[in-house]
Amino acid sequence: MTLPTTERLLLGPGPSSVSPRVMRALGAPARSHLDPDLIALMDDLRARLARVFRAGPGSLTFAVSGTGTSGMETAVANVTKPGARTLVIVTGYFGDRLAQMFERYGAQVTRLDVAWGQAVDPAAVERALAASPADIVGFVHGETSTGVRNPAADLARIAMAHGALTVVDAVTSLGAVPLDVAGWGIDVCYACSQKGLGAPSGMAPITFSANALARRVPCRSFYLDVTLLQQYWVERKYHHTISAPLVYSLHAALEEVEEEELEARWSRHAHTHRALVDGLSARGWSLLPAEADRLFSLNAVNVPAGVNDAAARVALRDLHQIEIGAGLGPLAGKIWRVGLMGSGATAANVTRLLAALDDVAKPGA
Ligand SMILES: Cc1ncc(COP(=O)(O)O)c(C=O)c1O
């Protein structure tokens, strides 16, 4: 077996394509996990992540060594007391995963299920909390299984008004669509390195507000204990052997984010999404979510009538070197998931994808 030698354009639900600069960062000279050079980079990484999350004063921001799911588990494991009354808004596969995670940590979970393809109505959350108070409200900002963006600012405001702590999944939104952790009053927010930020997978940025830190609980996981992780990231006390190449690559990706500027990056994602929607509608094709509910970084495209979903995806990959994602769960075979995120969110990539789809997505083919 040999390593891959051809470039593939990653336009699936993540990982997104990694820029040459971020790829080069992976190969910088090795440092160990407590080397002063690495520690300095980790300090800078924390500061950059806090800015990208827009975290508030007194918060703690760092990156868990693991993928987005490790961020989810770190969030849940550090704020969930057994029996904690927890409202989880489930608008798709990852909302369901979040509900399962809370259950594993002993929460008493109430689910607010929403039809796949729709965003939650904040009024429904208001009603749910009025009917049954909660200690914690959890939800996914950008639901990758359906291409839906939930109204995170409204949801956080409602949860705060009811005295609940918010746990928010920003795995498919950080670095791609507007997110303002402190401005919106979010308590715990986690993400991943491999989507909007444009680094390889393997690090999960996370931020805890001062309120969340004050309400932390004894953590049942050693690896994901925020108190031990704080001692490592802030006080340099050994906890685990962090991967220097992953720190380098995430750092380089954050340099790119900040050089572009966050708001410019959000509008690039919005424009790229618009270019895709225009191209699809010119072909008579459509997206699953209503316009107001759409997540710019992940587009849930209805598989056109008569087109073989799997065959088209395989042909895109093998003939055009483009990867897109399949539908999950009830949406399997019904949608394609087209990620336009990180360095991949460009008009040129939309043009290339549409031309390739014209070639492979023919009814009856
Ligand atoms: C919204 C959301 N949450 C959590 C995850 C889990 O992240 P990972 O696969 O990096 O563990 C994903 C993965 O795509 C996701 O899209």
C-alpha cells in the first residue's frame, strides 16, 4: 500500500480541504508536549481560539486532543451532575448524539424533537422550559445531518432567562457562520478543527464561560477533566502528550482565519452558499431546508428525481476527484451533503462541482 498521491477536493460534511500553508505546518520540526516552543504556541492558540469563539472575560478556552465528539463529551462531562434536568433540542443526528451523551453522564434528559430539515422554533423552547424547568439546555448550532442552522442567539437568551446553562455544538459553525459566544450568553461551546477552521481533524476547540466554570462538577473522565486540562494548558502540569503537529496545523489555520478576518470569512461562506443555491436552482434542483433555516457551510441538496444517489457520488469521486456526503438516517438516499467550508468555500469550487454534477448526475444514469 502507498499513501494517496492525488489531490481530492473535500466538499463533504467534513473534513474540509486543508490549505497548503496548513499542510506545511504539519511538517514543522518536532517538539515535545512540554517544550517551551510548544507551550508558547499553545498560549497563542488559546488566545486565538478565544477570539474566534468571541469568548468573554473569565472564560477558559483551549482545544481538547480529539475530534469534535471529544469536545462534546468534555462539555457534557464537566457540567452534568447525575440527575441534572436537561433539555436537549434534537434537530438531527448530532442533536441525538448530544442527547445520548447527556444520558450517559446521568442527566435526566427531556428531548425536544424537531422534524429533520427544520430549525427549532424558539417559542417551542420557551414553552418547553416554562412547562418543565431545566438546569441545562443543549443544542447543535449547525446540524450537519440536515444542513440546518438553529437560532443559537435566541435559544441561548431563552435558556439564560430560565436560569439554565447552555451547551452548544459549534462543530459545523465555528469559523464559517456568525457565532458570538459571550454576546449571546453561551456557557459551553465546542467545535472541531476540520471544518470551518480548515485544519486536519484531531483537535476540538472548546470554551467554558466563567459561569460554566463556577458550575463545573467533579468529572468522571480523567482525560476530559476540565480542571486537569486547565492545569495542563495554563499551569503547564503534565496531563497528556499533546500532538505537536496538530497544534501547529490548528495554529496555522487560525492565523489564516484571523488574517482573513472573521466577519469576512463568514461572508465568504454566505456568498459561496448563495452561488451554489443559484447554480442548483438554474438546474431545477433544490435544498432541503427552508431558506431562513439554512446553514451556509453545509448544504443539504435534494437528490434530483431519477438520479442514483450513490452512483453519482462514486462517479464524482472517481472521475472528478470530488467528495460529497450521503444523507444520514431518514435522509439516506434523499439528500447529498455538500460542505463548502474553510478554504474549500470558494466560487471556483462551486463552479467545479456543478460542472462535475452535470456530468454524473443524469436521470436514469
Ligand atoms: C454537528 C456535529 N457535532 C459533532 C460531530 C462529531 O465530530 P467528530 O466526527 O469530529 O468527532 C460532528 C461531525 O461531523 C458534527 O457535524
